[in-house]
Amino acid sequence: MTATQTTYPGSFIAGAQHGNAGDPLEVVNPAEGRAFASVAAATEADVDAAVHAAASALPAWSDLAVSKRGEILGRAAHHVEEHIDELIPLLTREQGKTLRDSRIEITKAIDTLMHYVGLSKALRGAHTPNLDPGVEGYVLRRPLGVVGAIVPWNFPTTLLCNKLAPALVAGNTVVAKPAATTPLTTLRFAELLAEGGLPEGVFNVVTGRGSQAGEALVTHKDVRKIAFTGSTPVGEQIMALAARGTKRVTLELGGSDPMIICDDADLAAAASAASMGRFYNCGQACLAIKRVYVFDSVADEVIESIVEKAKRLKVGRGDVKGTQMGPMHTAGGREEMSAQVSRTLKSGGELRAGGGPPDDPDLADGFFYEPTVVVDPPHDAPMATEEVFGPALPIWRVGDLDEAIERANASPFGLGSSVWTRDLARAREAATRIEAGYTWINSRTKVYDELPFGGWKSSGYGKEHGEEAFDYYTETKSVVLGATVLTGATTKRRRASARSASSEARSV
Ligand code: NDP
């Protein structure tokens, strides 16, 4: 650790900073390749303290009316919004993304909180009046309890709030673990929510490595559910660990989203979408355009346009005005992606843009990589079969929609997808046949709070967003009101007792 680094005690538990007992973990600025802070890692005992705080806060929080929980969360979210200018540079510093993208991300995170605040006023349940003569039933929803939220580094605040908002409105309390490399924005976010009136213990944060703090959270006996976003291998591991104790899980995992560009598409719009959808956040997004399939007859024009856009993108530090794409988040991530591109090119395909770090000496210490385009690699090359988590885009020419859909589905992943065409029949056919949780038609990668989101196949299990998210943070119970309750005698007795109760009430 150097003298210029700021040291942080670690977690945020029961409304206050909590000094973790583990080793200090360095927080690196990806644009400089140097640590600027260190945060003590949570041990099993620190995680236990956080879960204990969440469990203690649970009865009072879950007893509040749902609209009251919404009101409290809404006020707290508003307080975060008032401090957004403090969070933006912090996110850019620890994550690497541009200041503009940090603002977009945190604004979206707050929007998601407010979306569920709105839903807290509109929640209604199911009632069935005539199950049998005189018998009626309704469905009761109860919170699960303490929820563990495990989040990666690429969108620390939005991916947190996708879990936090429905979990809290539904009456659960939460312990979150951000990625070890991006703890600072999450810690400050939690402090701001507490300053804004979120009661202590309702939302807690533990920092530290996934293999320690993360696993301690997953295996803690008092945690009822794990909401996880991250890679498919870790998601599978978490699902296996959660099996003990039949814990609930939602898993938002990796993706390799296909984009299909038909010959009748608005080609200029499609090329812009391919470039934005791949290079946004330096290509480090689960929902990014990771494979393009373009009809042969228009392929040259589309490829030329995407290549030109990739070459023109301004790569630089996220905190410098005019930068369009910042660095990758870690040196390891850059090495991994660089190796994927090299292995792919060894097996075939043409490198049309990028292919390595930029020449600019000012960027030599950061984890920068140029926007990269590879055309027509083999269909079994690493860039086709593996998730590419960085700014490198493979493009293939295809003969028709059938071939495009077949190629699109030849992937273990099924997160997002898009199709570009002016033909409604083609669009509907693609939307029906592509195996993915989202299909955008003439549009790309924007997730709406109103619509359920979640991957098929190896991209995950369960849904976030939409009213559907509540299904993953509650248990339902069917309650049957039997006929005997409604017999004349019982009703007369009840009326008599109600008359006496109301005369007593008037006399108070
Ligand atoms: P990881 O799976 O490595 O890490 C995600 C989180 O899990 C981190 O907080 C990590 O902690 C933690 N973790 C790691 N190991 C364990 C464990 N054994 N037990 C509990 N927690 C653990 O993902 P990446 O950091 O590589 O993130 C990128 C991946 O996330 C990509 O595959 C991407 O597609 C996916 N993703 C999916 C999204 C979706 O909504 N479907 C959205 C965004 C990303 P730590 O890092 O501190 O070790």
C-alpha cells in the first residue's frame, strides 16, 4: 500500500461503517493501472454480523405496510439522487467507465428504485370467491427473509438496485456483496440510503472476495435467498451451494447476444447499434451485441460502416472529456480477451479493426484495448462459442433468416438478441424462434423496468424487473376461508360481538 491510498474499514452494517477483520484489498484505477484505495475484506464473522443485523431489522421492516416501505425507500432514493455528483467520479475511478456512462448507470439505478416505489402503491393480490359453495380463497404473499445480493463490477449500482428494489418493497432485508474490485460506490450508496432514512439493518454491505465473503453469505444459515449476477461458472457453483438448505436463487449470468441484420433493414441504424451495443462500457456488459449475423447481399456495406465506427471511437481515460470508451476493468480481463482474439484469428477470420492496446503512450499504464472487429471467423472459433467480455466483435455473413437463427441459437447462452428488418413477419418469426430472454426488434440492449428480464439456457434462472420480480422475493400461501365461517349462526354471533365491540369503542 502507498501513502497516497485511502484506506476504508470495509463493510456497512446496521447503519454504520464496520471495520472488517480481513486483509486489505486494493482498489485499482483501471485507467492508471494503480491502486488508489484499499478496503479491508470481510471475514466469515463480519458476514455473520451483517446477516445478524439484517435478521434483526426484518420483523419491523416486514410488518410495515407495503406502501410505507415504498415511501421510505422513495425518500432514501431521492437523497441518493441529490448526491449523484459525488457518486459519478467515484464509479469512474474504480470501474473505469466514462463519466457520462457513470451518470447513466447511477440514474438508471435510482430509476429502478423509484419504479418499485411506484409499484408499492399498486400491488394487488388474487382472490377467488367461489371455490366451493360458500368457500373462498386468496393468495397471501410473505417476504422470504434475509436476502444475499452478489453483484459484479461492470454495473455495480444498477445490478445492485435490480435486486434491492423488489426485495425491500416486498419486505425482505438485504446483505449485498459488491465485487472486490468495485466496493466504494456501493458503500457510499448504502450510506446515502441510510442518511436518507432507510432504517438501520434493512440494507447492509459486506466487502471482500467472492471465494470468502461471497461463499460465507451463500452458505449462511439465516440467508433465505441469493440473488446473483455474474459469470455462469460462479452462478452454477452458487446454485449448488444454495441447494443445501433449499435456498431460493435467481441467477443473471453470462451472455453472447446475437444480432441479425436482414437485407431490408435500416442499415445505417443497424451499424450504429452494432457499434454502440458492442463497445458501450468497453464491451463489458452482459447484454451487449457479441455476435453479428448479416445477410450476404448487404454485408460489405454493413461491415465497412461498423469497422469505420470502431476505428473512430475515442478511447481514453473515463474522466477526460470527449472519451467515448474507457479502459477494460482489469489487466486479467484484458489478457483473457486478447487471448480469445488471438486464438480466433489463428483459426481463421480477418482482423478489420483494433486487435490490441492503443499506441498512445499516455494510456500505456491503463488496461486499454482498441475497439476490435473480426470478420468471418470459423463458427467454432472462441469468439463464436465463448462469451467475449470486452470490446471485440465478430461478424459473419449469412444466406438467409433460417441460417441466421440457427447460428444465433448455436450457443450455450440465451440472454438477449436483436433482429433488424422492416418486414414484420420476419421480425415476429425471429422473436419467436430465437432462444433468449429478450429480443429487440430494430432496437438494442436497453432493459426496461416494466418488462421481466432474465436469461434462458446457461444465461440464468429467474427474472429481474417487472412485477414478476416480486415472485422471486416472496413466498405465496393459499388461504382458504371455509364455508363454516359463513354459516348463519356464526354470522349472527359475529354481528352481536361486532355490535358490542363498536359500542365499547364509542365509549372510549
Ligand atoms: P464473477 O462471477 O466472477 O463475479 C461476480 C460476483 O460474484 C462478484 O461479486 C464475485 O466476487 C462473486 N463471487 C465470485 N466467486 C464467488 C463464490 N464462489 N461465491 C460467491 N460469490 C462469488 O463475474 P465477473 O466478475 O467475471 O462478472 C462478469 C460476468 O457477469 C460476465 O459473465 C457477465 O456476462 C455477467 N453479467 C451478467 C449480467 C446479467 O444480468 N445476466 C449482468 C452483468 C454481468 P469477487 O469479484 O469479489 O471475487
